[in-house]
Amino acid sequence: MGTEADAAAVDLLRSQIPFQIDGEFVLPPRDVRVVLVDLCNGFCTVGAGNLVEIVKEEAG
């Protein structure tokens, strides 16, 4: 289904990013980009992570 370049890219990611494989991961026959799952907070947790914009609350 994928190319050798795709397999090489996945192998590179596996060597650089520590992640846990829970089972067989089969991609559907469409384009899928990077999917990140936060094991502590869950998938796509709103307001979590180091990319969250820090907003100061105004005293009112």
C-alpha cells in the first residue's frame, strides 16, 4: 500500500519519537497525516500541551 519512502519515514519517526504501539495499525486507503495521542490526557485534549496560547485573565 505504501512506498519504500513511506516505510523509511515511519522507521525514522519510530527511532526519534518514543511511542507505544497497542496493536496492528492499519491506515485506510486515503491520506492520513501525523496523528498524536497524549497517553496522559487523551486524544486531542483541548487546552493541553505546550502549544496552548497563554491568555492572561483581566481583573474585572
